Amino acid sequence: MDTTLAKKKLGLKDRYAAMTRGLGWETTYQPMDKVFPYDKYEGIKIHDWDKWQDPFRLTMDAYWKYQGEKEKKLYAVIDAFAQNSGQLGISDARYVNALKLFITGVSPLEYCAHRGFAHVGRQFTGEGVRVAAQMQSIDELRHYQTQAHTLSNYNKYFNGIHHSNHWFDRVWYLSVPKSFFEDAMTGGPFEFLTAVSFSFEYVLTNLLFVPFMSGAAHNGDMSTVTFGFSAQSDESRHMTLGMECIKFMLEQDPGNVPIVQRWIDKWFWRGYRLLSLVAMMQDYMLPKRVMSWKEAWEMYAEANGGALFKDLARYGIREPAGWKQACEGKDHISHQTWNTFYNYNAAAPFHTWVPNDDELAWLSEKYPTTFDQHYRPRLEFLREQQQAGNRFYNKTLPMLCTTCQIPMQFTEEGDASKICYRESDYQGDKYHFCSDGCKDIFDHEPEKFVQSWLPVHQIYQGNCFKPGTDPTAEGFDPLLAVLQYYEMEIGRDNFDFEGSEDQKNFAAWKGASV
Amino acid sequence: MSVTALAPYAFKPSDVRENFPAPLLYFGWEDHLLFCAPVCLPLPPDTPFGALASAVLPGVYGYHPDFAKIDWMQVEWFKSGKPWTPDPSKSLTDNGLKHKDVIRFRTPGLSGIKGSFS
């Protein structure tokens, strides 16, 4: 009689080996280089893929179990939030605009990251990194879905949350995050990991998630806070992947160092520019402030990042080329970015406003060397005009940076009165940039960036009107036609917070008058 | 330098002159950052340069209290950041302006809201 013997369970290390390396094989019908054509052309040399170490040693079976448990907790909180009308417990209806910025500008990036990691999770020859990238791909899809579900309760009560996917591909300011990811996804797999896993997730992600999530906590938004907790363990895994990838490349071949350094220079700068949106959110859009952008920069970038680049010095890596400029910008970029959205609020699906007196005092205190001199007089003037019924809307389309696609709003290092202009000539045309960092990126890969889909230029080319629009018709209003193409609810999604439907509704629900 | 790619990499630039009904020009008013960034405008190349001050820029910058105080005889012009003296009676083309050129102008004595360069 046969006896069934229970098989001995594998230990963690063996199981990880079986579930990663054990899933790969040397192909025989086709040469390996044809099956994995993308992980050599960038010039990165890998001699031994088995040197890739995943510190988490997470395998798919354990992954499903952890994520399933987190999901249950998150959805219990989201349901409770909706049933208890949690939206009434937030500090102020202005806060919801931070969520609008998040669902339009950040959540679609989670989806882009999902696509990007699915791609590189197929393309690496080494199984360890392939499995890690595949898990991150699923994480990112999960983040996108759970963010949409977390914010869907707000969509029932507030404007500007209903159409984020459509906007992501069309609205001017969303070309900033969109082009960031399209640039990363059209690089090779090693550049993608340096861009997203290292430069963004490892170096800069705290500057993205902490302000939004602690902003949510301070402003009574428990559903978004819970989402943050649910994503946090994923984020730390993603950061580790970024660090592992960098060290792996640097240790495999000394020839990899200059390639990696150039990517770090590029992607630090692109990520920093993208974070301008977070900077303004932090300083202007949270009715209850957490910390200033400047303080966050000093803590997460200068202190942590400084230590990181000291640590990487032993591989021959130095701090990113634009580091000093980025540190100097901490006193300015939030104010400059808010001004841009205040200027062009007719074309953005969230509200802007001038901070109240207490908030202006907070900004003066947090920015003692710059705010009163450069930014307060402008805001007070705008408030006077708004109160006199003459609210400022800039009606002429701005000049954009060809690389980061942000309006050319940034000033020269050391002189906040002068816009920073840089330009390059390429194949008989001029290309313009907001900074040395963005110019360097273009100059290195001009063939790529001459294809930039710059919203302002696309509007002038006639590509941003609904089919059937006749721009030659009498009384044609191009701005109106563009907003129709955006499918924004004009007068509800856009314009100043003062007088908005959001403001009136929230006051009515809270029993206050406006 | 150029793109590292697996295959020949050549694509048409998105913003060449022929893609627009008129050439683009960029304008920036120095020391007036109430306007968050320079602006971009398509302008027919035969537009006289002098029409900028009388017909184009008022629509762009007229909101600012300094705009009405500009003495156009005193204005300093810059092309790609370098001092430049245009002829107001000549067209944009005859002043040497091409697609995607950037012009800045400085209005001496005017330094924005309460001297804040806004």
C-alpha cells in the first residue's frame, strides 16, 4: 500500500529561488538575444543576472495574500466613509481641489506606471527583476483602481472629478505628467527603471505621497488617508526595487556608471519639475497646512537625498546635475506655479483663489526671504481686483518649455524678477526651455523632443477642437472651442473658487451662508 | 548627441512652420510677472512691427495698471535675450523675425505691482 508523504515545505529562500529563477529557462528555438531584444541596446552591460537580489523576496502567492488583505480593509473604510457622509467632515471645500489635482494629475500616472512595468517585466533577461517588475505592474494598476474608488465618493458631490482619463490626454497642464511618463516608457528598460523606480520612487516619492496623504489627514479626509496606508507597503517595495536596480547596474560593469549618471541627471530634473504641481498644492490648496514645500524639500530631498548621493559616491556617482538649482527653487516654485494656475484657471478643471490673511501670514512666515518681496504684493493686487469684480484671467496662451511642457514660469537662479529663458537651434528651428536642466535633456536627444505634443502649439495647429468645428466661422471663440474639446463643464469645473458651485453647495450642506 | 535606439530613429518635428496658419512668436514683458509666463501668438509675417504696441500687446497685457503708462519710445527690445532695435514701420519678416523667435521688452521705470516685478 502506498503511503502519501507530505512534501517538505520549502524555506523562504528556496521558495523565492523556485518562484523566480526557477521559472526561467534558456530558450532553444530562438536565441536569447532575439527573445529579449531590449535589454542590451542602451549600452548597459550585465555579466551575471543572478547577482540581482530582491531584498523582499516576495513571491506571487504571498503577494496575492497580502494585497487581498489590504484591499478588504481599504474597501471597508471607503464604504464607511460614504455611508457616514465623510465628505462633510473635511476642513473646507477648497481642500477637494487637492483631490482634483490628484485624480487628474497623479492617478493616471499610476496607470502609466502599470503599463511601463508590464513592458519591462517582459523585456529583462533576468528572472528576478522580471518578477519584481511584474509585481510592481500589478501594484500600480491596483493603486490606480483604488484611488479612483477612494475618490468616487467625492465625485458625487463636487465638480471637476468626473472626467480625468479624458483630460489626461488633452488638458494643457496634464501634458506635464503625461509627457514625463511617455518619455520614460519610450526609453529602454534600464532607463525606465532609473527614471521611475530610482529617480522618482526612491529619490522623490516622499515629496509626492507624504504631502497628499498627510494633507488628507490634516483636512479630515480619512478615505484618502486609508488609501495612503494601503499603498505605503507597496511604495517601500518600489523604492527598494529602485535602489537595487541602481546598485545592480553600477556593480555589474564600470562602463555602466556614466550612462546611469546621465539618466540620474535627466530624471531627477524631470521629476523635480513634475513636483512643481505638488509644491503648489502643499502651499496653497490645503486649508489646514501640514508643512511648507520648502520644509518638505529640506527634509526629504536635502537631508535624505544628500545622504543617498554620498552613499553612491563609492560607485563614482555624484549628485544630479540640477541639484543646486532645485534646492534654490524651494523658495519660489510653489508661488510661481500657483500663479500659473490662477492665470489660466479658465482652462483648468479645478478652482484657484487668493489665500486669506491668515494663510498669507503663514506663507510670509514659511518663506521669510522671498514671499513678502516677490509674491505677496501680486496676490493682494489679485484679491483687490477679484473683490472689485475684475478677476484676472490670462487669455493669451503661454509659451511652454519644450521638455517639461510647463509654461515658462520659472525664474533665474538668484534673481526672482527674471524669467529663465534658454533656447537651442536644431534643424533650422528654435526650441525653448525653462532651465538648463530641460535644455540639456533636449540637446542630448533632440530627435525625441522635437516630437513633443505641446498643448499650446497643438491648439494653434487646430488639433484641439471637436470634429466638425469651423475655426473660420464668424464669431469663432477658440478658448470656448478648446474647453468643449476638453469636455469641461464650463462654469462648474473651472474658474475661481469664490462664487463656485462647490463653495455654495458645501456651505449649504454645512448650514452656513456664503 | 542623439537618441540611443534599436532601429533608425527619425521623426518629423511637430512644430515646423508649415504646421501653423502663421508663424509663432513668443513675447515676454520684463519685470511684470503677474503674467506668469511669456505668451505665444501666431502672427501674419507681414504684420508691421509697430502694430504690436498698438494692436497686439494691449489685448495681452492691457489688464496691468503699468501697461497704460508705457512710453513706447523708451521701450527696450530684446531678441533671444540680446538687445535689439526693430523698425516699427517694417514688417515682422523684414525685421528678421522667424517662426518661434522670442522677443522680450523692458519698460524702463515700470517695475510692476508695488515694485515687486509682478
